[in-house]
Amino acid sequence: MEFKPGLTVGIDLGTTFSTLAVLDQEGNPVPVANEDDEVETPSLILLAESGHVVVGPSRTRAAMEDPDHVVDRVKRYMGNTDYKRTFDGREITPEFLSGLILKKLRQDAEKRIGKIGNAVITVPYYFNDARRKATEDAGRIAGINIIDIINEPTAATLTYAWARGELGATGGEHRPHLALVYDLGGGTFDATVVRYTPSHFQVLATDGDVHLGGIDWNDRLVDHVAEQFISRHGSDPRQSAATLQMLRHDADQAKIVLSQTNSTTISCRHAGKTLSVPVTRDQFEIMTADLLQRTCDTVQLVLEQASVTSKQLDALVLVGGSTLMPKVPQMLKELSGKEPFAGLSPHTAVAQGAAIHAAILEAKFRGESSELAERIRKLLRNVKQEDVNSHGLGVAARNPKTGKTVNHVMIPRNSKLPVEVSRTFVTSEPNQQRVNVKVIEGDAPDPDACSLLGNCRITGLPKDLPKGSPIEVIYAFDASGRVRVRAHDKTGGKAAEIEIERRGGLDAKQLNTFTNLADSYRVD
């Protein structure tokens, strides 16, 4: 781990909003406002003109632009090799677009707190290796030294413990507590069970959905209004990209209003015609009941995997702006009999936790003689975190009985990180120089039901190895959930060269190209 000159911050890179936070001089994690004096920056990008982009424009402005110039919900496409957009005559990727959002956060924050050199970025627990790599690459494209990737529920738990005055507390007896972190953001959902003391945070189980979030609740309102418009006027307002942008904005605002009052009205203007559609909270909750149930099912699954009952929980920690919908805490209270903790901002808690984690790492790196470490060492010096993997790791192997290729799971999901296992392969012919292995993320027996991480190529084997020579391959998840592989020849004990030819993602040349491109762009 390398720290560069400058401040070390935490960043919540979100689907709909993103936030940057830092530990202040008193050791408090505080969100840093952008140039509009808002602590949340919309994760919306307007590709304005050659060499110029606007991050966080209003939906009204976005609706007036060519739809090909507007990008939103990019977090849902991280690690997706099928995503295609073109700007300035170049094919651009989710990593590059997310890099522009991060560059905007960095630029605005530096005007207030000074030069930023390093950052911890958060990801949903359920992000796989491809999505985690894409997030790391986005940080590098933004010109930020990424010192770690931390899972969003883990970050939220750190903020929760800090808010209660428990983080790093000493003296007295501190029995382990059980917390359920329910993280419903704009585009992703995670449920995580954490056992913690003031100095030890251990994730017991996690599950989630990277395609479930507040925008899905919004889309139900959009569809409801559109269907009413079609019934009245015979045309679909969703067919107009500009109208759709405004509808999405108005639906989001209506969701916020319905969290505070019992009714609101959404107006739609399309093709020279107008319609106002009244919506009640009851209607909204009925039309989105299946979405809420999906989160409830996940919570119950995670509790089961953690061998914890809802009655054993000491705390319910809600993060993500979508948890402000009244039905969410109501559902969780009915499930557990407990009131959710109300002392956190669901909008900034994840970024604040990332800032705490960043400070812990920096204090340990710089040593107790540094000014930073001296300021926070009493609070954070002994804090230890233990995460688990959200996806199993396996290899494609042939079943000798059936002849079919199956997923041989080597590291099951919810294994404590870091973790590694070894598997021994044998060469199939004399003087074999390489071994190819397909590495898979997922727990299903059928490889087609899992995600292909990529081909693992083992090369540089010693010459003249006889047929059947054993080659040991060690597979591992590191503490941040990234996959690592190494190998050696068991006959002579020589280390072999390992390369994972990851499916999609940026290689070193592409990463360098996009970094230079982002550096040349004006980001407002």
C-alpha cells in the first residue's frame, strides 16, 4: 500500500448521488460540500462538447440536451463488457465515466480542504471482482491513488459505531453486538449481518442485488404516469428521451414527497399535451410492494446464513436515501420488533465510514509519530475489520462420471477474508509449458449460471516436466474482495508465472489512455 502526498479521503461512488468525506482535526468524519454547497453530487453526466463534460447537471438541463449526450445510472454498468457509448469519436466505458464523476468530487473538495492524494472508495457488498476492478480503475482515471476498496455496509457500520461513541472505546466490558445493515441506495441493495465490539468488526453474512434500488421505485411511478397518459392521449411519453428525463426527475421528487405526506401529483407534458396524475402513498406502496418484498426476502436469507434470528439483533442500521420511504423501517420493525437507529444520515453514512477506514489505514501506515496518527491513534489504533466474500470462487472442471463441465467451488461465499485455498493440477503431456484454467465467480453447479472471471494462464513451467507433474495453484480473495492467483511447480518448487486474462475490463494500455483523456477534459 502506497500513500501519496495530500489528504486521504473516503468516497461513496453511488448510482444516483456520490459523496466525499474526510476526517477533520477533531477526528470526526465529515462530508465535504461541492461547489454548489451540497454534500451529494448527482451521478449524472452531460457530455457537453468536445473535451468538456458537466457532472451533476439538473434534470431540467439534461432533458434539454440530446439524449446521446446524457449518461446516468452508470454504476449499474460497472464491469459490464456490453456497455457501449461514444463521445468525441471514441468508445467510452463505465470506468471512464465514473472516473469523470470522481474527478468532479476531487476538484470540488480540493477547493475547500486542500490537495487530495489518496482515497478509499466504497462498493456494494455484492459487487464481484470485475465490478471492483472497474471501480479501482475509475479512481485511477480520476487521478486518485486508491488505497483500498471497502464494502458499503462495513463503512456504514463504522459510522454507526462512531455515532454511538463505541468506535475504539476502551475500558469496561463490551459484549459483542449484532447489527443488520440494510443498505438501499439509488441503484443497489445489500443486507449484511455484522458482529462488532468497539475494536472488532466481523461480517457474518451478506447478500444483495446490484440491480435493485431507489430508481426501480421511481420507475414504477414513471410507468404509472406513462400508462395514464397513454390511456388519455394515446401516446407514450417514455418514447421521448427528453420527456423521460423529466419524468424520472419528477418521479424521484414525488417519491420524496410521499415519504412526508400522503399524496402528491405528477405532471407530464408530451407531444403538446399535458396530464396531471394524482398519486397517494398507499397507491405507491402497493405498486412497489414486490420490490420491498425482494429486500425482505434477502434480509431473511442473510439472517439464516449468519445463524442469527431477527430477535437476536441489537441494532438495525439503515443507509441509502431510499430507506427514508416509511414502508422500509416499518417492514424491518415488523420483522425484528426493533426501531431502526435514527442517528445516521442515510445519505452520507457510507462516505463517512470510508473516511474512518481511510484514517485507520493512514495512521497504521504513517506510524504513531505522525500528526495524523497522534490525533486519532487512541480512538482507532486497535480497530480490526473482518469481511466476507459475497460470491463463491471456483474453476470449471470436468466431472469424470458425467463428462460435463461443472463449477468446482473452492472458496464458498461468506468465507472470512482474506482467504486462500490451493488446488493441484497435473500436466497432461510431457514437457508441458502452460496450464489454462477457467476461473468462475458464483456458487451454482452450472458454470453458465455463474460469472466467468477469466482464463488463468500458468506459464513458464520448468522444461522437461514429465506427464502428470503436479502444479499447485493458490486462489485467494484479498481483504478488499479482489481475486488473486499464484502457482508453483511442486516437482521442483519453482514459482510459475500467472496471468488472469480477465473477461472484459481495462488493460494497462487502455487504463493509461483513459487516464490521460480524463486529465485533458474540463469537468464542471
